[in-house]
Amino acid sequence: MADPKFRTLIHKLLERSKGGKVQWEATAVEGVYQAAFPQYSVKIYSRPNPNVVATDYILEVADNEGQVIDEIRDTDFPDEYENMRDLFNCARSVGLGLDRALDSILAALGRDDPPSAEPPEPPGITDEDVPF
Amino acid sequence: MEEIKRLHRAGAWAVLPDRYTALRKLLGAILAANPDAPDDQKALLVGSINQFRVMENAVERALADKTAPDVVGLNKIVSQKLDKLNEVLLTFRLKP
């Protein structure tokens, strides 16, 4: 049975990740993202579940030599499925730089242009303007 | 790390796992020798060790599957780590 502390770990990682406090990064394996801490690191990835039409999410904890100490799957805490999915999506977004890219694009799009001056009314046509 | 990038470009996959191991050990020794380093610097070292472990596993798997690893992707990660580690190692050297 998975250590119940993992549940707290999922919650804390998700909360801090949403707040931009966890530096997720992409790894040499596509779809695997890691975040490092002073003594340990965590990795998260997804994989299709062959038995059901769903995706499994796996969170691994590794020591300071990169050796995996333990892992949990969403099936260990079925009620945490959505949190693990959100954590994976958050890690992916940060790891690929998507959040930075979107922030930058949105900031650029959100910049208000100075209000354009009303175009001057065209001068009224008078008899003096008629060349004949 | 520059040599690892060159070996990636040369496709010298058979010798790379040993180089990753040597590099991980070196980074581990630096981490152990600097217990008072700030947390962000320790995290960088731990993250780098983990990255090279993942890289090693990926290359081992590619060797077993007889597939070609993604050289550009691997070197991008090595370059990112190299830049950050250079900064940190410089601060270690400058310590009195």
C-alpha cells in the first residue's frame, strides 16, 4: 500500500506548481518531467492504460543519485486521479515552457494600443471647391 | 559535458553510458563536498544527476531497441545544464 504521505506530496506539489514555485523541466525522455529539490527529485509521466480507455499517471521519487526510491500511480489513490492529471499537465506546461510562452503572448496581446484619434471630419464641399 | 555532446553528435552510443555514470559520480562528489551550499544550488546538482540518469536509461533502451536517440534533444538538455552548472561551480571555486 502506498504511503499516505504521497497524498500530501501530490497536494503540495500541485499547489506549488500552480503558483509557479516548482521548477519542472523536460527530460531526455519525451513526456517525462522532473523537479529537483536539495536532496531528492520527483518525476511525473503518463502512459496509456491497456486495460481501460484511460491514462495512468505515475509519480516517482528519486534520491540524490537519481535512483528511484518509490513511485505511486493514480490507481494507488483513485480519488487523486484528477489531481495527478492536473499535476502532470502543470509539469508539462512548465517543463516545455508553454506557460512562459502563453504568458508572454497574452501580455503582448493584452497591451492596449493608445486610443486612436477620431479621424478628422472631411471638409464640407462648398461652391468654392468646385473647379468649374 | 562538452565531450558528451560531441559523443552524442558522433553517435558513439556504446561508450556514452559509462560517461554518464562518471559524470553523475562527479556531480555527486561535488554535492557531497558542499553540504552548506544554498538549496537552489543543491537542487541544480540533484536535478542534473537525475537528468543524466534518465539520459543513461534512454540511451541504454535505444541501444537495446536498436533505435537512434534524439541527438538534438539530448544536447539541448546537456547545454542547459552546462550553463547553469558552470555558474554554480564558479561560486564553489570562489569560496574562501
